[in-house]
Amino acid sequence: MKILFVHQNFPGQFPHLAPALEARGHHVLALTTETNTRPSPVKVLKYRKPAEVKIEPRLTRMYADCAERGLKAALAARQLRARHNYVPDVIFGHSGWGETLFLKEVWPEARLLVYAEMMYQTSGLDTDFDPEFARPAFESRVSTTARSAHLIQSMVQADAALSPTEFQAATFQPEFRPKITVCHDGIDTARVCPDPQARLAIPGTDLVFKPGDEVISFVNRSLEPYRGYHSFLRALPEVLAARPGAHVVLIGEEGQSYGAAPGGGRSWKQIFLEEVKDRLDLSRVHFLGRVPYPTYLSLLQVSRVHAYLTYPFVLSWSLMESLAAGCHVIGSDTAPVREVIRPGENGQLVDFFDIKGWSARLIEALAEPERFAALRAQARADIVARYDLNAVCLPRLIDFVERAGA
């Protein structure tokens, strides 16, 4: 088959699937924006960067941005058809940025698959979860509904869709649910595994951590409320006071990935660190920023306890990878995390907003690591059984694409 992947940040969710399909004899191409410099495992074609949309009504701005990106992708597709007579059998694109919106107008005969990461909802998910950052209810509902327009359009057009978790699939309207197959992108458990020889050096210090050291890990793309940075930081003063030998290592950029930016020229990192810094021994709190993957993996491998918090939102790969690395994971008691963590069996759960509860569980994990050895082993066993890339997820993903084009 001719299979075309479409993703502004390709390979995105497809770094293993695209080359696996090519290895099976399919002709695989990827279409991405001209500003994407990420290495690709397959041949890439690029569409022109969308023009900046200058539009004042805020409710229409997101759809306008997505439609503009969709138009640029469709114009590139039209050139492919006109100049090279290229007609894919299957198009597999991420629906989040609008790139798939007009591809059926160029290739009506192609089967369109979309990566259905999440549908916005006006209540019960991220938009009304955290009272500390609540907007007026009506304004929030209207804004959220408007942001869903391009996602709904993409699902209407799609012949089939893929979601990585049951929670994320369930965010879509009931009429779309029959289109959705649930399969995670997969975790390379051969690479992401416990390593007694792992070492993590902290830049600018003489500190080198190894497995067994009293290390708390916290990892996210950005240090922000959507991923519980504020709850985690507020729990630390009590933890570090109770455990004078403990260190905290945080990985994450200072910017903002999800939700609203803080404004005022400051980052969420600065705002919440300022709140607690007078009660923290900052010589034991290490912000590494954005790091290479091997550094991130080493942190998981040396961690005595790993904290993962999230709003009811897209589940991070880092949760699965921390479990695969054999971490003792304490997660927020939110719906996406409950799909993976069974309290007392392969991890622990604490209410997202329960600062005292977070402090108590982290102190307990640091003080009694041997008590949680079986839990850590079960955590890895569960990821290997349910989410292993090569044995479980990749065969299912290949089947999903090949069945669509059959």
C-alpha cells in the first residue's frame, strides 16, 4: 500500500509505526511542516509554514489557525497528485492541528485515519478541574466548545481513528466512539528498564546519584499546573524537612505546554518556587530543564520514588516509562492515571490537591524503600504485559493501518 503520515512534528506518535510499515513492503511517506527539523525514519515531504492568522474574535481564532494549516497541507497534497500522480491508499494524520481537514478533497479515494488524542469537553475534564485557575463558568464552556470545532470535523471525515488510552477515547462524543480503536503507542521496555549501574550526575555539583539513593523524581515537558507542578512543589517543604538526606530532581522546561500562560513576564516554575523557596533547602532541589533522553532515563533508573500528577487530560508517556523502569510511582488520583495504576499493587494514588497526603506518601516511600519492592516489580511487569512496543502495541498498530487499507 501507499501510506502517508501527516503530522506537523513528525514522527510524533509514529516513530516506530512508520518504519515498521515500510519494512513490511509498504510505500511510506510523511508530510510535515517546513519548520520541522526532527530526524525522520522515512522519507519526508514538507508543506509551507501556515501564515499567521490575524483575527480578533478569540472564539474563531483556533479554528482559523487549524484551517490555515489544513489548507497548506492540502495544497502540498494537490501538488503531489498533480505533478507526481501520487494517490495514497491510507492517510494517517494527527487531528490536533487541522492538517487532515481538507485532504479528502484532494484524495477522496483514500482511507483517512486520524490519531484522536483527546476531545475537549466543557465539564468533567481539564477545563473545570482546578479551582485555583478557574475562569467564569460560562466563558469557559463557550471557549471549550469553540476549540472543539476542528476536532469534530476531523472525526466526521475520518474512516477510522486511534486513541492511546481508554480514557482518551472516552472523551469523544458517543457517535464517534465506534470509529475509535484503543492502542497505546508502545513502550520500548528493553531500553526502558531497571539498571543497577545507572548514574545521574547533577550539573554544577559533585552529586552523582545511583539506584538506592534517596531521590524523588518529577518529569514533564513543562513545569506547569496541568501536570501538577504546583501541588508537587507545595508538598516538598514537609518532605525535605522529614528526610534531610533526600534530593529532588525535576526535568521540564520553564515554558508552558498546556492551559493558560501565567502572564506578568514570569513562568509557572518561578511563581510556585517563589511561594515555597523560603521553606526549602534549595541545595537539594535540582531543576535540570530539558535534557537528552539518556539523562531522563537515568533519572528514572536512580529514582527511589517518582511523582506523576496530571489534570484529567492526555496521559504522558513518562508515566508508562517510569513504571517500565521499575519506579515506585505515586500518581494523582485522576481518571487517566487510574487506567494504569492500581493502588497498592503497581503504584499508589493521592488526590491531586491533597498536599498533606502527597507529603506523607513521599516521606513513606523514601523511608521504607524495601516495603515497596514488590510494587515496583509489578509496575514493570504490567507495562511489559500491556504496553510493550514490540510484543503488544506495534503488531496491533500495524494491523490497524493494514486493515484500514485492505
